[in-house]
Amino acid sequence: MKNIRVSICTGTACFVMGASEIMMLEDSIPEDLQGRMNLEIEGVSCLEKCTNHNRQKAPFVLINDNLLENATLAGVIDALRTIVEEE
Amino acid sequence: MLHLNNNASKIKREILIRLTKLQLEGKLEEGAHYIPREMAPRGSEPFRCCIYHDREILRQRVIARLGWGLEDYDDDKKLADYAKEALEREAPTWPMLTVLDEACNACVKTQFVVTDACQACLARPCMLNCNKKAIEIKKSRAVIDKDLCNNCGLCMTNCPYNAIIKIPVPCEEACPVGAITKDENGKEVIDYHKCTFCGNCMRACPFGAMMDKSQLVDVIKHMMNGKKIHAMYAPAVAAQFRSAPGQLEGALMAAGFEKVWEVAQGADITAEKEAHEFEERMEEGAKMMTTSCCPAYVRAVKRHVPALESCISDTKSPMHYTAELVKKEAPDCVSVFIGPCLAKRREGMDDPYVDYVLSIEEIGALFVAKNIELEKQEIMHKENNPSPTGRNFAITGGVAEAVKVRLKQPEKLKAAVINGLSKAGMKQLENYGKINSGEIPATEDTPNLIEVMSCEGGCIAGPSVITNPKVAAIQLKKYLGQ
């Protein structure tokens, strides 16, 4: 099983742009993905990705070392599925 | 229901952040002009027919975010002039909600549509059940005559192929009091006399055509002019951001406020007075009393359920008592309530102690524009620690509970909660109104204290929140224990 660490930026800009929705991740993992990964979810303070013109790409989420821009709950789940299914 | 963090709400917040940055740099008038172009640049993918249409709508959004309505929209007036007049404005202007005609999709009036799934079957239950004879079969497909159809929905419920669907008009559907109707062009118009300013339409419109008029420009103007501004934050605000106790205070001080007050302090006063009032009214033989801290609810009763009006407690809201404390301590300050609510903007207009009402979106935009990270703020010591029950006003059931624990004989209380003034919630209200007037007899189960929250879930699910109410509920619990 793969270890996946999801770090959700909970900085102010990300929260204003909707990061709280992604905090629902733990309760939103679809059945077909359950038990297929070692998932660790954490809220982290500002990742500092939102400097000036990049702010419009908030919220930001780190999945292992990959940065997800304009992140949504559905987008994060999609990224998890890609990781689980690539073998 | 529409997700609270969607593209339309993100665009509204982005405009606020841009305007706030410009204002803080002293460039509001010259800079506002460029916002539509910067947000819909040449070569970008348009949301509508073209970027020029997008820009025109962005222009109107900027005007609403500068605190102006779009009802007397002037094509020729420059954004710079709207900005200039916003900076000269003495007080917020009525009404608090405006419709962006250009953004309104003019959602189709006929709400029932026959899809490709129609088999033009032999039984034809859609035709036979239609009281208005509005359905005919043409070219192997049922067709609804728009002029005859009265949107009863019987065709949809009777179709064995699920071939008939309902296309709702989201704002009209969300409005519990029928205050939104179409004009002759199919665009939505608000009847402000009926409107309770609950904010449901604002939350529900997928085109973001219902916008609240911002007061942030006014507050920042006073800050930049060196006025002393006191912030009063509602309990629901504490549940919006992730931070340690005292950091929200730190962030608000860093944003430029002179002093920060918890509205939960006022909630404690409200609960205390409401408990007294309840005991008095019961002694006098009243059938029931309702809470009064939700301004959308109070307005809903006054405008739509007069039979229940005598039951509304005379106790004022937590905002009022907090603002009274503020103005007693600092009569010359500018008092600013911060909350998740549109109806509070209306209430604030009538309250002599409240100068401005900001939304959570607005305070969030101010934090972002000033690069204020909540979790990196200094922890401020709180002078007063309101009770957990005062802080719990933000969630459904919290107010009734706060009253209960303050009663001399809590066992005499029979509390009921109306969780959300949807159309169904309004029916419940009407029912209680009939019991109060004697039209329907009271029974064993009739409650004697009714808490009404216009927003389902309470203030943490208000129309201008940024945080998912489930996450906010967890954060509110942490705040109670601080």
C-alpha cells in the first residue's frame, strides 16, 4: 500500500478561497479507494504559494510532493485515485 | 444546495481583495478601472459568450463591492467615479442586496421540460393527469404548452420513464417569502418590502447575480483617516478560521482595529434578559415566546406572520448589547460588527450603536490584502471571557440552551427549534401563529419557547461564511472551551 500525505494549506488566503471544503477529505474518501492507501491528512499553516498574482490559484494542497492549485475536494480525491491506480 | 465555495463566490471574494489592496495603497479610484480587464484578460477562457461580456459583469460586481446598488446603473459612469463617491459616502445605502441584471441568467419560467427520454408511450399519463390540458404529443414526443402550464409537476411525477424534469429558478426557490419575481424581460426583481434579507438567494444563485453591497470601503476609509475603530466579532466568525485562542484578536488588531470585542459578551446579556422575560411572560399567562436575536426571522414575522408578532421577545440582540458596551466605553469610536449575516446589515442600519456591519468575506479579504496569517498572529490576552453558552449562539439550538440554563425553573421550559426559514420553516411559523391567535388549539406538545434560526444550522451556515459549516462546527466547539 502506498503512503500518501495530503497537506492542506489552511493559510488565510486559502481559507478565504475555500480550503475548508478540503478539510472534509477524511470523511469523503469514496468506497472504492478505502483501504487501498496509507493516507495521512494534515492542515498546515501557509505554504506561501500565494504570493501576489498566484493568489488566484488558491487553495493549495500538497499531495506527497506535488502541488495542487485551485484545489477542490473532488480534485484531491481524483489525484489520490491516480496515485493508487498507477502501478 | 449550491456549494458555498464555488466559482461565483470566489470571483466575488477576489474582487474584494483587489479593491482592498488598491484602497490601502491609496489607488482605489485609478485602479478600480483595471480590475475587469485584469480578471478577464485577453486570451483567457470566457465564462460567458466572450471576455467583453465577462468584463461588463465584473464591472457591475465591482460597483456592488464598492457598496452601490445596480438598480440605477449608469453605463457611462466610470468605476473611478463610483469609487470616489464611495469614499465620500457618509453611511451605507439602502437596500443591502442588489440584483446584477446583466449577470442574471433569466432562468426559464416554465419549470418542467420533456427530455429525450420521452417514449411517447401508449399510456400517456402525463397528458391524462394534466389538469390544464397543457400536454400534446407531437412528433413522437410529449410537448408542454408554456402558456397553459401552471408548473404543478403532475406530469413529472407520473412519467414512468423519468423523462420530464424540473428546471428550478434557484433564487425564487430559495426565497422563503416570495419576494423574488420576474420582470417582463424574465430578469429577477426583489420586492424589498417582502424581503427578510436572509441571504438565501445570494447563496443559491449559480450566476452570482444576487450581491450584497459591501461596506468594507467605508470601514477602511475611516481606518486610513485615523478614526478609532472597534471590532465586534460574532461567535460564528471565531469558527471560520483555524487559529489559537487570542489570535483572531491579534489579526483584527493587525488589520487596523483599535479594540476587539466578542459579541458573545452581548449574547450573555441577551440570554440573561431573555430568560427573565420568558419567566415574566409565562407568569402573565402567555402561550409562548420566541427568541429575537436572528434579524431575518424577526423581519419575517413582522412582514409575513403578524399573528406571531406579539410572541417575539423584546430583548435585543447580542450585536446591540455589545455595541452599547462599546459606545459607553468609547463614545467617539466607529463600531463595526463582523458576522456571517446579511440581515444584520439591515439591523445595523436601525441600531444607533452600530456604525457598520462587515461580512466574513469582507474581513477575510482585508486579512488577505494585508497579508495577515491568522496562525502567525500574536496571541492577545482577552479581558472578558464570555460564557460557553454565549459563544454557542452561533449554532442551531444554542440560544434556547443558553436561555434554559439561566432559568430558575428550567423544567418548565418546553423548547422547540425552527432550524432554517425555508418555505417549510415559514409554514411552521404560520402554524405557531395560528396557535397563538387561537385559530388552532394548543396541545400538550406545544412548546413555550421557540428558537428560530433563519439559516439551517445556525449562524455558522450564514450566507457570507467561507468555511464549510461542518468544519466550522468543530472549530466552534474549540472556541467554546477557550
